Amino acid sequence: MRQSTEAKVVFWGFLSPTLFAFLMIIVIPFILGVYYSFTEWTGVAGASNAWVGLQNYADLLREKRFFYSFAVTAAYSLVSMVVINLVAFVLALLVTQELKGRNIYRAGFFLPNVIGGLILGYIWQFVFNSALPRLGDLLSIGFLRKSMLADPRTAFFALVFVVSWQYAGYIMMIYVAALQNVPQELLEAAAIDGAGPWQRLRHITLPMIAPAFTVNSFLTLVNSFKQFDVNVSLTGGMPTTTFAGEPVFATELLAMNIYNTALAMNDYARGQAKAVVFFVVLAVLSLLQVYFNKKREVEL
Amino acid sequence: MRKALVSLVAGLMALSVLAGCGGKSAQDGGQGGGSARQEAKEIVLFNLKVEIDQALKNLAADFEKEKGIRVQVKSCGGGCDYGAQLRAEMQTGREPDIFVMEGPSALEIWGHKVADLSNEPWVAHVNPELLGLKQDGKIVGFPVAIEGYGLIYNKSILDKVGVDPESIRTYADLEAAFKAIDARKDELGLDAVVSYTLKETWVSGNHTFNIYLAARDNPDQFADDFLAGKVDVTKDPIARDYARLVKLLIDYSDKDMLESLDYNAQVAAFGTGKTAFLHQGNWVYPNLKDLNVTFDMGIVPLALNDSKYASHIPVGVPSYYVVNKDSKYVNEAREFVNYIAMTERGHRYMIEEAFMVPAFKNVKLEPTDPLAKAIMKYNAEGRTLTWQFGKYSADNFGMQTIAPITAQFAKDGDVEKFLAAIDRAAKEYAASKGRN
């Protein structure tokens, strides 16, 4: 009996610091956030936080800039999910071959992930705004002269490119781990039976690493949806474009839109309403995606 | 174990109390010594800019020699949150006698602390629009420095083309100058006539847009009405003039770069002689100095029509000193503030030691920085416009709403749509403020 009390004390003793942190920085702010989305609070201490019901949510339906951000974030997430996974998988295949110095390649591809997103965004902003146009001038290549960040469409792909460059190395490592776990005897047996490299990849390797696909597509989807730091530093939402007759920031993804609403425009409650919508959509999407990907996995 | 801990804590507390007393008595002793000669007084100034800390301390030392009043300068270090730190200072039991306010919104918090400075001698030497920190019609803020902006020009390029910057006073003058320079762009090695940017949304949304609000009679009232949604922008002739000015800036800048040019690149384009004008203010001078700029420069107004206001430039006050009216030494604090504005030593401090542009017209010293010189000249001539964008900058209305509308106008050039969009934006802003 005494033993079990002690076990309980130890259990709660070790759990409580983490539990405390989790409650204080996740659970309570989350509940507060949902509450504020039903008020008119501006985010200033002492300002009125009167209950306004669903007013903030109704306002969202009329806000074209929010719809645009939603659409562009969805497009961005889809494109970057595909690009990052494709690049990462190809890189993973490369660095699991019998290459000289493959560990250096692995480290090299992983390295951009170590740099903070903000710094990385500013570095690439310099590349797009100054380095490439200068190169275009020197080599007389017309299309390079205009900064990619100055046009809504190219700025979108610049963002995808930079994030892929940053994130593909990380995703690659997960694929590498998965590829190394594919049993060699299966591949050898298939080779003896006359399967070519493509067939081995298609019919053995891919099904065997399906769990990695599930994890990676979940990670990239969620991270792309939540993209903020590179977005802020690389484009800052710029340039502008016209959506349904209204000027909007062409590369303002959802997280940045929420940040701008809540903190730049001092409309904290409306920003919170957006965040709640954002949370629900993201939760549904990622659960659906995990559900469908899980079905494809094979168990040994 | 526990006993030892308790006694340790108790001991520490006792020590700290003793130390506090000790410090105080030592200080009292020092002051007592001073009072043998004359009564020792000490005022505390809580300074916002750590860059001028040493200059301010030197000034305080000279002030003490002359008047026998000690001034203790406390500075809010780099990255310090002045508003939060001020709250703490107010709680210490020794409230600062002089502290800084960055604008009228600070009065909502500290309005009950400020002394009336309306009858101070320096007031007569300041243009009335720079005395913006008022409470119940009384002047409560001493302008620490001023800043101004417009189109900074490269004198050597203007000379080559034969444009006299002094003569640019109306929209027609400005357009003619732009055209003359544009015609010889290749020969002069210019990328564009003017270095303007829509990427830095504060430039288009706050600074450029301020011209529309301020270049008219009674700008304060107009800006208030505009932000309250009571102005029909589409029927305002000055709005059309403003659209014309924006179009001029856009047409004569590097169009491919408008939405990707950041502040540094914008200043660098001008500093390296790739453009003749730069839409910025006197704060760019340190950046230009870093670029080893050799040409002479000055500022011409963002002239939007041919009214007298077209020849004025927006000049504003980024921060004010206020005097704590509950202070024991409120008169001594006033005296120190006077000392800055009214004595030669104070003028030397502002211009040569703190490198600020003084708001006072009685300052005869000339700064070496040509842009500061230009601002002082406009100020002395009374050719200034007010900064109205402070009224909406806290909500970022200019950066979040006006800037993208301006960028859209840069692309389609549709004046009617531009004005209608501004009109609608102001009304939506007023509605959202009303709701909150």
C-alpha cells in the first residue's frame, strides 16, 4: 500500500512540471483565445471585453482579405507539401546509394534546417532582390532582372522554393531512416526474381516506407499551413494583388493574416476568431489525411 | 537544513535593508555637505534614447556647475520597453521629475502627472504645430527634437540638368523637374528619377498619405473627420491632387522594383547616384554617410498642387519631455528644460553632441548634416505640415490598408477606383473603431 502511494507521489512529482507548463502555455491560452473570439477585446489591458456573440465570425464572412489568405494558404500548403516530399524523397534515395562522402551530403542537405526561418528569409530576400537581378544584368538575362518577389505569382513560388530548401533536408532524414529499414533480403529476392530497379522501388520500397509518407505528409502539411517566419521575413506579404476587386497582400498566409489582424490592426478578438477557424480547419484536414494515409500502410 | 536556509534568507533580507539605509544615509551625507554652500537639489530625468546618454550627462554636469542643481540622467537601454520601464520607475518611490512621451496616446496613462508648460519662455520659439502634446488646451510637452521628410535630392544631378531645387514649390515645378531629369536619364547613368518604394508600407501608407491629410487648411480637423468616416474622398479636389502626386512618384520610379525595394536598397539607390530623388526623411543621413556620399543634398517638398501648402514639408516631433507636476523640484525641472532650449550651451548639446534637429527657432548654430540643415530652414520659415499619421499609426491603418490600395493604384492607374477605395477604407476603419 505504502509502495503505491510513493509511486503516485513520484508519478505526479515528475509529471507536474510538464503538466504545469502544458496547462499554462497551451491549454489555458487556448481556452482564453476561444473566449476572446466572442468578445470585442482589442488586446489592450483595461479595454472593454464585452461579449459580442458570433459577431466576429460573421465579420469574417465579409472579409475578402481573409478568404484570399485562406485560398493562398491552401494552394501554398498543397504545392509545398508535394514539392518538399518529392525533393526530400529523391534526396533520400540519392544519399542511401553507395556514394563517396554520402554523410557529407546528408549533413549538407540537412544544414538549411538548422538556420532560423527569419534569418533564412532575409538571406533569400537579398538573393532574390539584389543578387539575382545583378546576375541578370551582368549576363543580360532578361527575366532575372526583375526580382521574383516583385510579382505575385513568382513571389508565391519563391516562398515555396525557400521553404522547400529549408525543410526538405529534415524530411529527407525521416525518409533515410525509413529506407534503411527496408529489409535487404526482400530487395535481393526481388532482384533474383528479375525485378528491375524501378519495379523494386515501386513494389517493395514504396509500400515498405508508407509510414514515413504518412508522417512526412502530415508534418509538411501542418507546417506549411502554419508557415509564419519565412513568410514574414522573405516577403512580408508583399507584393499586393487584386482579389474580388479589393487590394490584398499576395503572399499573406493565414498565420500572418491572423497576426496582422490581432496585433498590427489592434483587433485582437477578430484575430482570435480567425485563429479558431484556422485551428478547426487544420485539425480536420490533418486527421483526414492521416486516416487515408494509414490505410495504405503495410504491416510486416 | 531548513533552519539554516531560513536564517540565511532572513540574514540577507536584513542586510539588504541595512544596505538600503546605508546608501541613503551616504547620499544624505553627500547632499548635506553640499548644503553647506547652498541647498542641494536633485532632479531625475528618465531618458528614452541611450545614444544620447553621455551627451545628456555632460550637459547635466555643466548645468549643475552653473545652477547648483544636480540632474541625474537615467537612460532606458537598448531594446528597453520605455512604457513598461516608466511604470516601474514611478513605483520606486522616487518618481522621475522629467520623463519622455512619444505622443498624445501616452497622456491616457500619465495625463494626471504632467505639469502645464504653456508659460515657459521656449514656447515662443517653437512653431505652434510642433507643440502637439497638449492637455485641456495647455502645452505639456517639450519637443526633444524634430524630424522631417520629403524628396531628398542629389544636388549634383540637379545642377547638371539645370534644375534649381529652391524653385520647386508647386506640382507643376516638381513635374517639370522630373521630366527634365528623365529626359537625360541615360546620359546621367540613372536607373530612375526617384527612389520610391511600396514595399515599405510605412512609406506609402504613413508618409506619403500624410500629404493628403495635412496639405490643407485646418488639417487636424480634417484628419479627425476623415478617420471618423465623415469625408467623401471622391468629391475632395485635394484627393485628386494627391492621386496625381502618387502617380508622378510611381511613373518616375523603377516600376519593376516598387514592391520589392526595401528601405536599405531604396536609400542605397539614391546614395550611389542611381536616382536623383529619395522619398525619405532626415533620418537617412547616417545611412548615406555610411555609403560615403560626397554630393550635396537637400529636401524639396512633395508638392501636390499649387497651394501654399504644396511648398511645405511634414515636420514632426518623435518625442517630448514632460515635467512631473507632483515633483518636489518641479521648478528646477522646468529650469533644466529651459536650459536646453534657451542657452548657448543647450543649443550646442542638441546640435553638436546629440546630433538632433532642434525644434527651436532661436538656435543659431548650424548642423553639419545637410538634411538637418534643410529641416531647420523649413522650420525657421514656417514651411511645415503636421504629422497626421500618428492618429492612425497605432492601428496600422496606413500600413495595412492604405498601402495596398496605393499599390493597386500603381498597377491600374485608375484614379476613381483609388479614391473610392480610400473612401471605403476610411469608413470601414471608422466603423471598426466604433464597434470596439
